[in-house]
Amino acid sequence: MSASGGTKAILAALTANAGIAAAKFTGFLFTGSSSMLAESVHSLADTSNQGLLLLGQKTSQRKPTEEHPFGYGRDRFFYSFVVALLLFSLGSVFALYEGIHKIQHPEPLTSVWVAVLILLVAIGLESYSFVTAIKESRTIKGKLTWWQFVRQAKTPELPVVLLEDLGALIGLVLALCGVGLTALTGNPVWDGVGTACIGALLGVIAIVLIVETKSLLIGEGANREVLAAIVGELERGSVQKVIHIRSQYLGPEELLVAAKIGMTPAMSVAEVAAEIDEAEARVRAKVPEARLIYLEPDLERTLTR
């Protein structure tokens, strides 16, 4: 996926969340529902998050400098990590606080059907955003399960948008249940319970995103299948064996590969250089994201004690 990968999903989420946030806040003003207020803050946070993801995509395209010779590809990891933190702080913590407050000090709701109508419209808009994210993700998910995709994807924006949209949809259902039970029973405590459940849900999603984006931010290497493909391409021709190999993603589409390779003895310097060039070409043809490759020729030695 290119540097603009997932942009369609991000823009769809940005548009949907901006409209939903305005509608929910209007609903809160009419009803006084804490669930609606929590969902308003949630959607406002999501809207800001999409803007940060777009910013990360933009800044990651800057050219390498003397201070950052490997470029700025990790900006996308950084901004995705910030998004996860904001989802936790602005979404989860606020909703938990508001929910607990309304459980301890319940307040009656007004114009309940306004809230129900707004929540139903929001579910429709959020579903559009979620479906768009699913379609975008399928182009790179392959045979992975959705959980494996979230855990293993090196493109951070799509897992973030997917989990945000999923959390938003479930949160809307919880808000609808809280408002609906309050209307049916006349007990406003249910509105606070729905709000607290939204906060707990957002907390779980935020923690998952924090863990996964932190792993990318501090440096992840290629998985076993990719490493096996790289080693398979290297161990051809005059390369007898890959003695050891290290890899790290400098960005979603840029993999650094460093390896010590055992060469056929008695080769000239020119022959070694030509063989290294051929080996690098083979690896890049097989694994296009392996853009930076550093190979150190050596002779395999049997260590004795």
C-alpha cells in the first residue's frame, strides 16, 4: 500500500464523525442525556483523530535529511500512537467519569425520541464509514483473520480506523440501550450505565491500539514468512549461506534488511560486488518493501572450542 493507503477510509471516517458529533451534541442539548454527551465527545475525538492520521501520512512523505537519513516513514506510527492515546484520554476516561457521575446523581431525560432518532442516523453514517474501512483493508489483509490483521498490519491507519469505527458502532448501540431503558423504566440510572459501558469499551480498544502502535513505533522486524522469502533469494548463486540477518520497518512500506552472507571462497572483489548487486535485485523483486539492503560478505566459519 502506498503512503496514501487508507486515505479513502480516513476521509470517510472524518466526514461521518464530524456530522455525527454535531448531531449528537444537538441531541444532548435537547435531552440532557449523558450517553449522548459521551458519544458527542467520542465522535469529536474521532474526528480529531482522523485529522492526525492524515497529518501523519503527509509528514511521512518528507525527504530524508542529514539528521534523519532514513526518512520520516515512522511519522505514521507516531501519529497513530497519539490517536490511540487520545481515544483513551478524551473518549474512555471522559465517558467513564460522566457515566459514574450520572449513576451517582441521575437526572431525568427530556425529548427522548430526539435522541433515539439522532442515534439511529448516526448508526447509519458510522456503518458507511465502517464498511469503507473494511473494503480498504481487504486489499492488504489477504488470508489473515481480522484479529491477525490488526496485530500484524504494518500500515497503522487502517487498523486504527477499523477499531475506532467498530467501537463507535457498539458505543451507539450502548447509548441507544441506555436512552431506551431510561425511557421504558423511567429510571435515568440506565443512561449512566450505558455511558459507563461506552467508556469501558473505548478503554479496551484504546489499550489494544496503544500496544500495537507502540510496537511499530519502537521498531518491528519482518515476520517469518517475509524473512524466509528474503533468505531464499539471498542463498542463491555464490551466496552459500545467510549467516545472520536483521530487519526493521522504517515505515509501512520501507523495510531495512542487514545480513552477513557466506560467499564462495577465492572470489575477486569485483565478483563479490556483482554477486551482492544481483542478490539485492533478487530480494527487491521478491519483497518490494525491502528498499534498503546492506549485505556484508564473509566466510562461514565453524567455531571450535
